Amino acid sequence: MPFLQPDGNIFLIVKCFASGIILGTGFMHVLPDSFEMLSSQCLEDDPWHKFPFAGFVAMLSCLVT
């Protein structure tokens, strides 16, 4: 079937969608752990508890991607 060729536009769209789902799922599973680790009481107050570094890194990675 000609529409299932790997160099076609439909195949490219499906690959991009599947990659986005995989990356988004992994991102959402890692983000809560990063908030927990970077708000640990073992870390100093300045700057770790005054600025949300986990959210900042997450925002930057979304913009870069």
C-alpha cells in the first residue's frame, strides 16, 4: 500500500506523534521526583528553597525542544 511507505508524510506524522507521547510521559514521571529532590531539607536555604529550579529547568527544556 503506497500510503504506508516509511518515507511518506503520514508515516512521519505518526512517528512525531509517538515520539511526543513517549517524551511527554517520561517528562511527567520525572518532574515530581525532581521537585521533591530539589526541595529537600538537606539543601541550603539559599538559593534552593527560594527559587523553583525544577520548574525552571522544565520550562527551559520545553522551550528548547
